[in-house]
Amino acid sequence: MRKVVLLIIIIVSTFAAKAQPQRKWFEGTLYHTSGEIFDGLISWAPPHKGEYEDGDRILYCADEKSEVFPIPYYKIKSFVMGEDSFVVSRNVLLKNSPFMIVSVDNPTKLFAVKTAKNGFPLIINTGGFTGNVGMGVGVGTTIGGGTRTTYYYGPTQDKVIKLEKKQFIEVMSNIMADKPEVVAKIKDKTFRYGDMEDLLTYYRTGQMPKKSYDY
């Protein structure tokens, strides 16, 4: 019986490991609340609900051979990870997701908040018996999920409003007012609420995404 249980645990653990993405590291810079600045390698992914007892955090190391340090959000002012710049919001409404990507850095800023979707629980009950009482060993993991992106806007990361569909044209036209050609495509609905990533690509590069917008 013990061999069966052990085998199931190994199988489920292996399956879970394959189902979850490998942690990725990026060159970056950490701006500590102490005023210190650290260059090195940074790793972060949106945590699942309840993953960390003390809130969100990043992992930092000076280089590939150095010790890895977990840095909690309350010790971080901001950080750069790869091509993305993050700030830490002290807004109580974002206490569970304080890391915000600065998508547009204008007087009215656009921030992206990425959160982990809940996966599907996988439970395998081994069954089995001990004495006269039936006892099973439940082996669980979570598979699937993904990431959800929510956009906020405001003058700072601490004073933000969630971007809603009904506000899209007015708010995004204001945020991107420095590029009239982009505003024109917002107002004629070439870009809609669900096209945010394509809109940001066009705003940054001036190139229309490959997706066809002939509707």
C-alpha cells in the first residue's frame, strides 16, 4: 500500500511540475525603499491567491552564481524586469496585487496589473484500508490557470481608477493625446476595449499589428 501511495505522489508531483511554467529570470534593477539600487537578475510572476503569507514579492540575485533573495513588496519602491517597468502601489484596493506595469508614462498614466487565474484542482484518492476503517490518501495539485490583465489609470500608482469599457474612448484619448493619429483610431473604434495590447503596440511603434482591423 505504501508503495502505491508513494508512486501516486511521484506521478502527481511530476505532472504538476510539467503543468506549471518554469521560473524565468530577467536582467533588471531593484529600487529599494531604503534608497539603495541593485542591478542583477529578477524573477516575478503573478502569485496565486494565498501563495505568500506576507503579500507579493520578487526574487533577486546579483548574477547566476549568487544567492537568491526573496524581496517582499513593502521593501520595494519600483523595479525593472526585462522590458517592463514596475511600480508598487500603496492603494489599499490593490493590496493583493501591488505590482503595476507602467504601460504609458504620461501625465495621466496607464498601469497594467497582472493576476493569476485559478486553475483546476486535481485530487487523486488512493483508497486503501487500515484495520477496519477505510482510509484514503488525497494527493492534490492545481493545473491550468493563466494570467489576467486589468488596466488602471491615474496620476500616480497610488491614485488610480480601474479602466472600464464605458470609459475607454474618453480615458485612452486623454492618455494618448500626444499622438493624434492614435487618438483618431481610438475614436473611430479601430481599437476597442478588448484591443488594449494592439493599441499599445501601435502607440509605441506607429505600426499597425498584424491582426486585421477591417470591420
